[in-house]
Amino acid sequence: DIQMTQSPSSLSASIGDRVTITCRASQSLSNYLNWYQQKPGRAPNLLIFAASSLQRGVPSRFSGSGSGTDFTLTISSLQPEDSATYFCQQGYSIPYTFGQGTKLEIK
Amino acid sequence: QLQLQESGPGLVKPSETLSLTCTVSGGSISSSISYWDWIRQPPGKGLEWIGSIYYTGSTYYNPSLKSRFTISVDASKNQFSLQLSSVTATDTAVFYCVRHGDTSHNWFDSWGQGTLVTVSS
């Protein structure tokens, strides 16, 4: 199985901050990497697909980059509603696997 | 707008079989571009992909899990289902039914609200 490792596991940031979450895969994924946001008690929501494509309806402050084994999710200007847990997921090979999650809190 | 809704028992006894159904509305389960998946999340933990089914009945499973899972589809009812046999307490989780909307990059773009299944006697 492809192992996905996110860092940090948690972080705290202020409104307006630029926030970066990284995801590293145990083998090359090309751009077969997707990002999700999950709020407490809710299902995950697709933010970014194919490493850098923004899902419809997702605010443009979210962006994704990377290829191969190293990927980044960036929030350009943190908003209160961005408090959530973020997961990366590889779609390169079965079984599809997720990172352990990054919990983002607002200071 | 596509909606998915899980249904099934919230409590299952150890060693029994768990059965969940996902009802799809606002779209056809027979869409040629979609697979339909199950994903689970133990309380306070991460996400685990269980498997996929196409409307024709073709399935893919997570080989890292023991072969206790069975996914089936009833296109006439716009539903797909999950069975998990011989459950134990470690199977306690929120189970999500999901649309697997792209079979190239394999992202999950529509999710049910999730249903918590507790395994306990």
C-alpha cells in the first residue's frame, strides 16, 4: 500500500495567515493526489483534485501544488470557517489511501 | 444535485453481519462515469477506503482488509450496499457512501452524511 504522511498533524494560525499543509507519499504519484476538508460531525468535502485543480464551489484561497511524492495544500488568507481537519488522498493505485489528517485551528 | 444517504442499524453485535444501504438521488447510479464506494472512519481516526462498485456489478476491494466486505448494487432502486461479516469492536466506525466520480485520478466528489455503526454486545 502507498503510505501518505501529512505534516504537521496539527497547527494553529490567525485569521489572514497563509497556511501550508504538506503531504508526502511513499512512492511517486505523478499528480494523482486529492485534498479534502472535514469539519466536526460532517463528511469530508473535496477541495482539490489532481494535485492542483480546484473543485467547483471551493473558495479560490485554497490551492494545491506538487507532483511525484511531495504535495502542498495552501490557504492564502485564513478565514474562520477554515477551521477543520484536512486529508490528502492518493488516487494512483488500489487501495486508495489517505493521510492521517492535519487539524487546523484558529487562534 | 446528487445526494447519497446511508441507512442501516446503528448497533451490531460481535460476530454478526453488518448491512448498510446507500440510496442515490438526484442522479443515476447507472452513470457510465461513476463508481460508487464505501469509506469508513473509526471515531477520532482517519479515513479507510473499503471498495468500489460499478453499476454493472464490477467490484474492487481494499486487499489490505480481510475479505469480510461485500459490495453489491441494485440499479433498479438506485442503491448500492455494503455487507461486513463477523464484526468486532474494531469495526466500530462512521461508514460513508461516496461517489467515485473520476476513474483516472480517483477522487471522491459526493459523500453521504455518514452513519455511525457501533459493534457491541
